[in-house]
Amino acid sequence: MIGLISATAAGAAGAARLAAVWPSRVRVYDGPVREAVERAFAECAQVVCFLATGATVRLVAPLLADKASDPGVVCVDEAGRYAVALLGGHGGGANALAREVGAVLGSEPVVTTATDAVDVPGLDTLGLPVEGAVAAVTRAVLDGEPVALDLEVPCPLPALPPNVRPSAPGAEATVLVTDRAVEPGDRTVVLRPASLVVGVGASKGAPVDEITALVRDALADAGLSPLSVGALATVDAKANEPGLVAAAAELGVPLVTYPADELAQVVVPNPSDAPLAAVGTPSVAEAAALVGGGELLLPKRKSSPEGRAAMATCAVVRRAPRGRLAVVGLGPGARDLLTPRALAELRRASVLVGLDQYVDQIRDLLRPGTRIIESGLGAEEERARTAVAEAGEGQAVALIGSGDAGVYAMASPALAEASDAIDVVGVPGVTAALAAGAILGAPLGHDHVSISLSDLHTPWEVIERRVRAAAEADIVVTFYNPRSRGRDWQLPKALAILAEHREPGTPVGVVRNASRADESARLSTLGALDAATVDMMTVVTVGNTATREIAGRMVTPRGYRWQDTERTEAAR
């Protein structure tokens, strides 16, 4: 919850705007300001004060405990010009909140955290539990000192500055990525990847304390950190066992369950007749931990309560590192049509793979230290394989394409290569057809289809069959790749097929370089379009029998009954 505090009418108006936009996220605190700040500080994860920064500092100073638990605080000035991340920039989320507040109020976000100021990811913002000398190592990173990156357990980190690398001669500071229970040194930061799975078996009514004590003792004996536990795993029959559910909650991890017949197929070193009789599999703890593969670090062990039989077992497995592949659509070219999610994925990646001309479009958006792998036209399969291979090594990879990456772009070849050993994220983008449609008017207002006229990957016979089907079905058609220097007859042929079912006056929209600086657009007709004026940078949209040119715009009616009624009445 975000607490909102104001002392003036202008501040109250700003708070009201935030409350209207975020009704379920915020709580307005009225009454004397000091008391309101004290209540919000105790009750909320974040606080927005519509006060001067000096006043806010004096009000919150007596309330500060530590940066791990204090809420993030953002100040907004009387005129609403600035949203200042005052306290808890990273841990309290104030930096991100300042940007959100700025987007709603039109304020300029003011972020003074050193890493944010120089566009370096903070070591405490990587999405991993962190221990050790965060401030000292961060200072070394910012000062350009050699910092050793020790990836004992590979995981998909974002791009780090060039001075942070596995081989860093003379490095006195270290970023250690490990699941081992190590004590950080004075200039060491330990990042904890979620690389461990603890398989747990439990009898009916097993106490939560017995289960958690077993898990913690097992991890300690194996020299492993509980902060690297990614999940507790068990059999489906135990999905609602209260002790297991509570143990997962206490450890802060999900409880993952598997069918007994799936667990029964997993080869384990210590099968037993007891779970076979009880739940239908000879192993629960070891098998549940080993589903999906990995290294068995700690074989099955039982709990040891005083005065009675054990009611829980556990086993610990280190999963193979999972890389992350984001397939990102960049949109049609204009920077303001690049989605926020696409931007976030570009900045999350440590490796970027793409066509050279697309890389040039977004090179300035990448974090310092991003490794770029670019190639030219015709190397699509090579780029797909490279991106998948990099993710398979545990990297955070962004594979980029224009428009939407799933439409005539890189998602298809990449996913054809990718196994379930990596995580894949698709990031949609604005397609050329949509961008062109917005420029032309509303040509895609009813059923429509996109067809590529390039026969590089698809035989012309197949393309022609699809064009005929669209023509007979009276569907609006957008042609991608309509014409090139070495392929100039396909568009005239496709238009001729459509002309068998549509009048010569059917509107046709032609858009070249949609949304880019040299964008051009014009309306023609099926009978008048000169195919020689079209090239590979052009999108051609052919209307259906209902499409009309209205006030210089191409419009395909949706078929609303109220519009039909109005037209009928107007005709009378």
C-alpha cells in the first residue's frame, strides 16, 4: 500500500489524482501532517508526501529504522513539477515509484541514487537475495575498479559494466553468485540464485516446525544457503497438507507438486515401499527434487523429533542453470512505438542478438556492458541458434526483430530451436500492418489477414492458394514483402486474383516506412494501383467489398446495426 499525505489544497489535488488512477494501491492519510506521516510510515510499504523535501526529512528522520524495512518515500513539490525519490530508492522502491508518480502527474522524476544516475544496475536490484558489502562493492563498480565476477552458479544477470568481469586482474572487490553458505568478506557481495529445490515428503499431520527444522538443518549440513531455495516440491496428494503449505510460506518459496505416476518414473538412489503404498510412488522427496533433472546434493534424510517417529523427509537438488531468452518486437521503427515492456527487456539483457540495422535503432538504449551479436540480412537462422545457445549458457538474452517478433520475424525460428531447458519470454510489438492501418484510417475494422508475397521460404503455389482463399472470403488483405528488384511479378498476380472477386474501385492503401522519418502513404484503387511504385519497405492493404474511402481515409465498416440504421434513415 502507498500512503498519500498532503498539507495544502494543491497537494490534496495531486493526491486525489493518484488515488483516482490507483484506487486499490493507495490510502489517503488526513489529519495533522506529523501524525499522518507516522501512521503511513508504520502501515505502508511506500509513502508519497506532497510536501517540501526539508519538511519531509524532518518528519521521517525520527522514524528511520534500517534500509531493509523502512518504506520508500517520494516527495512531490507544491506545483507538482518534481517527484523526488527521497528515501529507499532501491530497497523501498522509491526510484520506480517516483517515475510512476511522474507519469501520472506529469512531474519530472528526480533520482539521485548513484547507480541509476550512471545507468548501472544496482547490485540490490537484480531480483536476487543479496548479502555482504553492497555499498563498498557498488562504490568499486562505479569508480571503475576491477571487480571480479565469480559465477559459481550461472544465472541470467543483466549487463554489468566492463570493469565487472570473470577475469579481473588486481580485483579487490568481488561479486560472488553462489548457493553455498559462505560468509561475505569486507569487499564481497554474494548474490543468491534460486538454484536449489528441496523435495519434501510428509506424513499426514506433520508439524510445520518439524518440516522447516528438517529443511534448515539439511541445508546447513550440506553447506547451502536457504536464500537459494527456489521451491519446495512434493507429490500431488500432499498439495494441501497444512504443514507443507505453512513450511513453504515460512521459507518464502512456492510449493510445487507432481503426480505420483510422474514421480514414479524418476530414478532415485533411495526408493522405499512406504511412500509407494501411501501415495503410489517409491520416492517423494528425492523424486520431486529431481523432476526436470539436476544434481542431487543431499540424498533423502529423515527428521528426528524427540520421543516419536519421523514424519518428514527431504532431499536437496541443484537445478541446472536456466538462461532467459526474450524475443522482443521493436515495433515499426518510431521510438515512441517501442513498448515499455520491450525497453525493459532490452535493459535486462546481458546479450543482444539482432539484425545489424535493427541493432542500430536501439543501440543507445542498451546498458553499458551489453554484449552485442549482430549480423546481416539472410542470417535469421544463425541469429536464432545463437540466441538460444547463449541462453543455454545461462545468459539473459534479447533477440530483436521489427514489428512484432512473432509476425514474419524471429520468434518462430528461435522457438523452433529452443528446448524447455531455458525460459522464453515473448514481447509483443506494433506490427507494420497495424502501423500502416492507423496511418490509412481504419482499413482493418473487420476481418483481415496478412500474407507475405516473398517466396523465399514459401512456394508461390502455397501463397497463391492463400490469396485466392482470402479473395473468395472477402477478407481485407495486407501484403508484406510485396515487391523487390528480383521479384516483381508476385504483387500484380496477387492483385489480379483479388480483382476476380472485387470491383476495380476497391480502396487500396500503400504505406512506405510506416512511422519512420521518411514515411509516405497514399490511397489508390485495385484497378489503378501501379505495382512498380511498391518496394520491400512498403505495406499494401487491399480492402474488402465493404471498404470505402471516406474523407480521404480508408475505412472498413465493422457492421454495427446502429450505423446501418443511421445510413438508411439518411437515405430517406
